[in-house]
Amino acid sequence: MTRQAWVLGAASNRFGKMKETGREAASRVALEAIQMAGLDPNEIGYTFVSNAFGVAERQAHIGPLINTALGIPEVPSHTVESACSSSSAALHDAYVHVAGGFLDAALVVGVEKLSHLDTLNATSYFAMGADYPFESHNGATFPGLYATIADAHVKRYGTETEQLGSVAVKNHLNASLNPHAHFQKPITMDTYLNSPVIASPLRLYDCCPFSDGAAAVVVVAAEKYPNPGMEPLVIRASARAGSIAAMHDRPELTGLPASQRASQVAFKQAKVEPSQIDFMEVHDCFTIAELVALEDMGFFPRGEAGKATAEGLTARDGKLPVNPSGGLKAKGHPISATGASQVVEIFEQFNGMAGGRQVPKSNVALAHNVGATGSSASVHIFSRR
Ligand SMILES: CC(C)(COP(=O)(O)OP(=O)(O)OC[C@H]1O[C@@H](n2cnc3c(N)ncnc32)[C@H](O)[C@@H]1OP(=O)(O)O)[C@@H](O)C(=O)NCCC(=O)NCCS
């Protein structure tokens, strides 16, 4: 049995440096999302939490703390970890339970706080999400691993520096209109080109920053909430896929098989074609990742996404707006909050709450979230009722 499931409330704080602890921020955005959905916390049947690096705050098992703050300590919870795709994996779990008839309302909360660590320590924590003994232990970091993907893409397809830069310029512009964003200033191509190289060919502005942040999403069974106060997101597809973790074991580096598989399953579940997607939030932890995602999911032929981006096709007012929120690149990337925050953006777009970054058309949208260098991926597709 499956029944229709909706996202009925979604909230996020401003990404960047949080004064609050992770548990405080998570509890606050969770309450906001529940209230936006028009629910009482007592209606929540289960809390799916993501907090991959909670140990950096000396706090594991954060779910019961969030539920206690919400006044529902008796509600069960557990932590879902899938590196950078943790909260989209939690959303998948919530969807399966609600659509499967096991829960009428579920809460998804993602939170991360690492801003008290310096760059070396934060990088070392994140690197634990790769294949530790083979990659991280030997010095590989995420900027380095994604630089390897970028290098392979440049060599095979002739992807140009300015094409990567056009992803950064676009996403910083979008983020400048997003009150939730870590960076709220546009950048020029010159700023991009003059920024220091982090891991060749990637520069500072090719990279997402280290961000703290929290985001929450409420998933309900449509039949139990017939008169929603907000425009719900109908969850038309919720797909996950996996792939070989270690990059040296992969036959090909210019694409992520997990994104390819998850998107194929999602398009089939939702019964929509890529051409029917009005806008999307994709996993742009590095600019190359946005181009690879667009090619993996079939929006552009291999090697063509860079040209399309440079020509403005993926701009907010382009044919296919990509990352109107500013994406991980500029809205920020608080690992476990990222997947849920992509849904917050889609919810705000569907409800006309996106202000100056409102996209022209918002009937069908896609969220794509990757764990590590693509060892896991989630694709969700949403539509209006
Ligand atoms: C790119 C990176 C190495 C820069 O770190 P850093 O050199 O220590 O930079 P700092 O934190 O000292 O910041 C220096 C300046 O650059 C800015 N900055 C830092 N990272 C930035 C980024 N990714 N994009 C744009 N600006 C950035 C800071 O705001 C700061 O600006 P200010 O001087 O005006 O205050 C770091 O942001 C990084 O590793 N990002 C990737 C994170 C990651 O791997 N996530 C997981 C992805 S799978």
C-alpha cells in the first residue's frame, strides 16, 4: 500500500556561523516547520534526525533532545547518516513510513555545527565521509577529490574555467537574494578568476564554505490533512542509490553513477521527463558537481552543462533555473542540513515566499543531494496538487 505524502511545512535558519548549539537550532527550526504545517508537535509520530558530525559538538543521539525541547519526549527518533546526503536520506525514510501507512506525520531535521573548528580540523572531520583508509588517511580531502573529478571533466570534455566560474557567479547572485544564505553578496567573474587555487583546477569560489545550519521538513499523509494551510509539495518520487565509495575503484570519474541511478528511478516513480522539471536544487558542493549533476540526470548531454550555464540557461530567469537558493556554493553547506534545506527552498518557491529569487514557473521541481563523492545520492521530485 502506498498513499500520497506531502511536505506541509519547511523551515531553515540562516546558514553561516551559528551562535546557538546544534540542538537549539534544530529544535527551533523544527518547531517553525511544525507550526507552518499547522500541526501541533503532538501530532508528530516519529522524528528522523541528521547530524553526521554531532560528535564535533560532543553530542550524539540528538533526536530525543530535540523531541524533549518540542515537548514530545515520548516520540521515537533516530539519526540517519549518509554524509552530505543525510537529511535527504532522512526525508526518504519519512516518506517511506508515511506513504507506507506506518505514520501520519513525521518530522525530518538536519543540523550541523562545526564553525568552532579551524579549516584543518573541519576538513579532517569531513574527510571521514570518504573511504578513510585508502583516501582520507592518505591525505585526500573533499576539495582534492572533487578537483580530480573536475580535472577528468576538463580533460575529456574541454570544460573551461569560465564555465565553472559561471556556476559560482550564478549561485552567488541567487544567494544574494536569499535571507537563509551564508554568503549574501554577488561576485563577478573577475573575482572568481582572481581567487586563489584551492586544489587545481578548483579555486576558492569553486568551493562551498564550511557552514553551520539547521533545516526541518514536516511530511504528512495527504488523506489525514485534507485542508492544508500552505501549498503542499506532493512527493511524487523519493529515490536513493549507491555507488562505489573509493574513487580509485571507479571505472569513470566524469559522472556519478549513484546520481544517474537515483534520477532514473525518480523520473520513473514520478512519471515525469526531465523536460517537465520547472526548476531544481542540485548538489553543487563544488562548481564541477553542479555540471556533473545536470549531465548525470540527463538535463544536458555529457560535456554540455558548462556551456549551457555560461549561456544563462540555468539562471533564475533562464529556461531551467538551477539552485535559485544559491546552492551549497553560496547558500552554504552545513552537511546534514543541506538535503532538508533544498526542500525548504522548493517549499518557499511553491508558496510564493522566495521574494526576489522567485522562479517564473514552479509546478514541478527536483532536489538532488549527494553523499561524499557520490557513494550515495537522493533524488526527490515534487509537484503541486
Ligand atoms: C575553500 C576553503 C579551503 C577555504 O578555507 P580557508 O582558506 O581556510 O578560508 P577562511 O575560512 O580562512 O576564509 C577566508 C575568506 O574566504 C571566505 N571563504 C571561505 N570559504 C569560502 C568559499 N568556499 N567560498 C567563498 N568564500 C569563502 C571567507 O568568508 C573569508 O572571507 P573574509 O576574509 O572576507 O572574511 C574551505 O571553505 C573549504 O574547504 N571548503 C570546502 C568544504 C567541504 O569540503 N565541504 C564538503 C564538501 S563534499
